[in-house]
Amino acid sequence: MVSVAAPSRKKQAPKGAGEGGNALSRATLTPRQQQALDELGKDRLVQMHRRMFLVRSFEQRCEQMYQQRKIGGFLHLYMGEEAVGVGMLSAIEPDDYVTTSYRDHGIALARGIPPALLMAELFGRVTGVSRGKGGSMHFYSKQFNLLGGHGIVGGQVPVGLGAAFTAKYLSSGNVSLVFLGDGAVQQGTFHESLNIAALWRLPAIFVIENNQYGMGTAIDRASAVDDFTLKAPGYNMEGVCVDGMNLLDCYAVIKDAVARRRDEPSPLLIEAKTYRYRGHSISDPATYRTKDEIQRYQKVDPIQQMKGLLAELGWLGEAAAKALEKEVRDEVIDAVNFSDQSDEPDPSERTMHIFAE
């Protein structure tokens, strides 16, 4: 009999959290981060920073619109997790597949879908990305190969698996990125999909956005392990953990993974350790965590980290940063105005895009 020591149950925080400042600077760059920086260059990295700020500004405006009752139903905000979506989706091609959960605003924006179409969807307008019938949890775009936000916990994982099967069956060289939360790891669909992906050697990259809580339950109360990469060896696949508060790390891990899977498909499990600043949904006051905990993570805020690094490199000065932020806020306001002026779906829309006898 072989005895294996149990893994530590100590809760993990991102590197640099609680150290009194941002973790990312020229002096602290790892070789992988430096390589990503060199590859991306000034213009592209500034655009990625802009997209992260767009996600943050969009979500802040969504919060306001919900309070004004222009948005109804469920609303799950992505604030704090921007580096994961923007970093990883910047490393794939337009014809690769993306599937995600109900926290899909940031993923859709990172995929390049115009904010006006997304805000209109939240307003329930026919100009929305799902023609006003999907709402917050169900963004979908065939044009951008976003195979939907999915409201059923873990329900998107087999969909992304199917896309990976399509890629291999057609020998297209594409990959399928499947985003899920830490709460979905315990679902049967997750384990079944990983098993099939490994068995059939499919180009599926499963990304666990571990924001430390499944609804209001901390991972150490819901999971026997807090290192989700330990799930990977059980399905004979590689597992990688990445700092989900670091844009360069998130970009680098996918860039490398995709490059190795274009010609030789195989699955991969990635755990991105990140954090959400708001509650699980708009109705969640998040009283199950302390202000000190939130502040520790805000010290390694992905947007502020990148803004500081760009300033240090001389790639985005104070005046340029302010201009960029104003431009983004104006774009989000334009999205709200577009949505306000758009029509609601005609009643005939109820029977469109439905498969039934």
C-alpha cells in the first residue's frame, strides 16, 4: 500500500495580495511574463488594457442600470476577473470556440462583441446579441463563435466538449475554450466531459475561473481540495495553475497551450485563481466575507497592475490613460443610449429560433 499525504487546506490568495501594493512591475516580471510582454508589444498590450477597462466600466454601468430597473432578472458581474477573460481570449483566433457560464458579460466583451449589442440584450431589446430573449445569462453569437452563456451550473461544459469534437473531426486545427466557475467542478458534467476529452484526445481547454466562492460558499467548505489542478491527473491530462489577476500570465498560458494543440489535439485543465469584487449576483450582499479580504485582492487589481506597468514602461502616460478611460466610459454610455432607443421584440419572436414539433 502506498500512502499519499493529503494536500494543504490553506486558502490560496494571488501572489502579492496583502503586500501593500501592486505585484506587477518591470523588476518583478517572471520569464514567462517578460516573454508575453515582448510578444505583445506596446500597441496590443494597451488595447488589452483598454478592453479590461471596458469590461469594468460596462459592469459598473450594468449595476447602475439594474438599480434604475432598466435591467431585470439575474445579473452576475465580472468585476475583478477581467484578466482571465481578456488575457486568454486575446491568445486565440476568431474561429476558435468559446463557451462559458452565466457570468458571461466579460467573456463576451473580451471576445470582441460590441458593448451596444450586449447592453441591448440586458435591456431586453431586439437589437441585443440574442435578440432580447436571452438576457444576462445567455449571450450568444455565431459571428464571434461564442457558443453561449449557460445558466445551468456546469451545463456549458459538454457544449464546449462538443465543439472540441467538431474541431478534431473536421481537422480544422481549432481549439475550444470552456470557462466554468469553481462551483461547477463538483458537477457530473465536468467529470464526464474531462474523461471523454482525454479518452478521445480532443482540443478542449477547460478553464476554471476560481473566484473562491460558489455562490456564497467558500471553496474550502465545498471541495475536498482547493487545488483544482489535482483533478487533471485522474483523467490523464495536464493541469496548470495560473494567477488569474495577472493579464500577462493569463495570456501566456493559453498562447502556449493553443500552439501545442493545433496539430496534436489533447485536453488541458487550467485553474485561474481570481476573485470577484461583487456578490454572486446583484442580489447578493456578500456578507459571508470580510472587507479586509476584498481589499487584499484589490491591491492586486488586474487593471491597476497593468496600468502601473504600462506607465512604468512609458507606454501609457497619465494623460493618455485618462483619455483612454474617458473614451471607454463614453462608449458604454453610447451603448446605454442605443439600448434605450431600441425596440422591444415583437410578440412573434416567441416562436423564432425554437426547435420543436
